[in-house]
Amino acid sequence: MAYGFEHAHIKCKDPRKTAKWWADTFGAKLLPENQSPGGPLFCPIEMGGVKINITTPRAHEMSVIVEGYAGPRYGLEHIGITTDNIDADLARLRAQGFKVFEVNETPRLKFAFVETPDNVRVELMQRLG
């Protein structure tokens, strides 16, 4: 059998606003929105060949869905994104009011974990040298 990565999925209250934030902040490509009658609003984006579906919850999920937590956790823990200027990105995210959980540097890599809208945890990574 052959497998391929299809998408990641973020559920939020305002998918249009969240998708636009990803486009404005990380240069994600906005893909066509869609919504079936009575279904969730899909506002997908694409980054580096990876699709991220950003949607509202389905009606039957509303009674059990809980607010996200951007800190370390079991389950899907973070999305990794490469950058060529991590210091500028961290300054911009801090100025927008997002938490930076940690910044680490090795001889070959500088990386940081940050909060983004809807409490999604992102690892920003910059290759050094």
C-alpha cells in the first residue's frame, strides 16, 4: 500500500479570519471556500504543498468541543514551519500578542514554539549556517 499526507485540520469559530491570518502571517495560499447546506464552513489554505483545512465545528460537535490549548500536550502537538528569519517572525508574533513558549538554538538550527490563533501550537524553525 502507498500512503501520502493529505491535510491537517484546524477547527475554530471564524475560519475566514483564521485562514486570512495564516495567509498574512506565513504566506499561506487561500484555497476556494466551500460549505454544504448545514455543514461546516471550509476555508482551506496551502503551505509548501501541505493543505490545512480550517473549519467551523459540525453542529453535532458543539456540545462536546472544548477550547484548544497551545502548550505541550499529548495528541497532535504542533505544526512545524520553516522560516529564513525566525527573529523577525518571533518579534511580529509577540507584537500581535501571541505567546512564545521557548526558543532554542543548536549549531545548525534555531527553533521556537509559539501560540497562534485558536490555540494552535507552531514550531518555527530556521536552519543556521
